[in-house]
Amino acid sequence: MKILVTGGAGFIGSHVVDSLLSEGHDVVVVDDLSSGRKDNCPVTVSLYEGDIRNEMFMRTVFEEENPEIIFHFAAQLSVRNSVEDPLFDADVNIMSFIYLLNLARDFKVSKIIFASSAGTVYGDKDLLPVDESAETLPECPYGISKLTMEKYAYFYQIAYGLNYTALRFSNVYGPRQNPHGEAGVIGIFTQRMLAEEDCFINGDGLTTRDFIYISDVVNACMISMKTDIVGEYNISRGEQTNILTIGRYLKEYIGYSKKIKHRQAQPGEQRFGEYSSQLFQQRTGWSPEISIELGLQKTVKSFKNRE
Ligand SMILES: NC(=O)c1ccc[n+]([C@@H]2O[C@H](COP(=O)([O-])OP(=O)(O)OC[C@H]3O[C@@H](n4cnc5c(N)ncnc54)[C@H](O)[C@@H]3O)[C@@H](O)[C@H]2O)c1
């Protein structure tokens, strides 16, 4: 099958590309390489280097490739940047998604699977774990964008019969995660500890996140493509791990000799994160398989090899 992956040179996208290639699919990637890397893209993939906001460019890709399925991962994904520049966030995340949906409709794409965000679409909740029945009250423009994308996908489904699955990922980590961005404490710590550089925990380190390893996320993406499942689903482990614990495991696995330092907490940062993926599990038979300990060991190994 011909499959288009936007953001396919990035962290999650490139792992999905690998999985699609291993199953013999014909894969086309669109990526502007703003945070992705060309060397994440195998040579057997047709890489169109460009911006998803460029309607003409995207139309040309569809005319030349005529994909049957779309995985959409390209995004502005910094919460902080979305607060500083909500217009840019909306332009990348919402406007270009509407172009993409129009193209998907016009070129009769059978399904679009895209990345949403469990960590931001619900907003801060007292009752954990959060499942899909919880009220969605995003507290940052990035979360508003992701939720808006889901609403547009729903509209294109009821109006034009375009199938979609919105995967609300929790905190994804693993090989190829960008260690320089704002998101991804695991990528940042792994890179810094391997280089024996200082590592900082913002605040007391008791903040928790629901970390999920990349291979579990890829499996959820592949299942979404192969089944007729539609709608919005949390993709998470349903388990909280605090940042102190992440730091302790990584220090041990890497043999980092320095003490992890603390600095001031980021204002407005969500305190606890835990999301239930029971709905997706019940409907598809998927379940997260990689424990945090094993996932961290695999991540350290791959970062070492890449050094
Ligand atoms: N990593 C996580 O924990 C996480 C959690 C929830 C949701 N998500 C979502 O998953 C998706 C992938 O995230 P990731 O962690 O792999 O990030 P990433 O930065 O590694 O990947 C994003 C890719 O999109 C490309 N891109 C960005 N803007 C583009 C544009 N305008 N035109 C073309 N390409 C563009 C980048 O170059 C990069 O290759 C995003 O939609 C993100 O919002 C990620």
C-alpha cells in the first residue's frame, strides 16, 4: 500500500516508517526537517522536503503519490512556544491539517491516523487515571490545536466519510527522541548523562508523567491502520513515574557520576499525569508491553550506539 507519513523524519514518525517498510509498504515522507533528521529516513523512502503549510507543495505530493493511508505526525509540538506564539501553533497544527483533510477527501484516502496529545487535551485533572470520558479542557494553545484537529477529523468523517483515528499519546520516549527540545525529559537526561553534563530537575522531582515506550506506540499506530477503529483514544501505559525515579534509573544504567541538581519549577507545569488506554485495549487487543525499566535500558543503549 502507498502510505504518506508527515513528520516521518522525526522521532515517532520515523519508527512508524520503519514498521511500515518492514511490512512491505510503499512509504512517502513529507518533512521540513525543522526538528527531524534526514538520516532517520531510510533510502528506500521517497522524502519530500517541505512545509505542510504549503498547500501547493502538499497538492503536488498527492498528485505524484496518490497515497491510500496517511499518518500525520508533523506538528509544532512545544507547549511553551504555543503559549508564546499561538498563531504559529494554529497555522502549523490546525490550518495545515485542514489542507490535509481536504486533500485526503479529494484524493479518496481511506484513512488518516494522527497524533493527538493526552497530556494537553484534557487539562489538569484531579481524578486519575484520565480516560476518554473526561471533559476536555486544554490549558494551552497546543492542546487546543490538538483537540480542534480531532473535531475537524470528526467533521470530515460525518460529512465525507473520511475515516480517522486520533491517538492521544501520553509521554513517548525511546531511541531517536530529540534530546534538545523542551519535551522529553528522558531524551534530555540520557544525552546529558552520557556526556557527563549537568542534569537539572525542575522543582522537587515528584511531578509524574505517564511514560510509554516508542515500540508500544508504533504497535498502536499499526493496529489503527489495520482495523476499522475510528475516533479518539488514549495511548498510554496508565502508570505514573516521577522525575526523580527516571533520574535514578538513568543514572544507574548510564553510570553517571554527578549528582542531579534541582532548579526552580516551571510555572504552570502540570503536576501529575496518568491516562487510561483501556478503551483502545478493549477494542483492538493492543496493550503496552515495555516496562519503564526495560524501555529506559533500551533507550540508553540506542543513544550510546548513536553517539
Ligand atoms: N513525543 C511525545 O511524547 C508526543 C506526545 C503526544 C503527542 N505527540 C505528537 O506526536 C507527533 C510526533 O512528535 P515527535 O515527538 O515525533 O516529534 P518530532 O519533532 O521528532 O517530529 C515531528 C516531525 O515533524 C516535522 N515538522 C515539524 N513542522 C513541520 C512542518 N511545518 N512541515 C513539515 N514537517 C514538519 C519535524 O521536522 C519532525 O521531523 C506530533 O504531532 C506531536 O504533537 C508527541
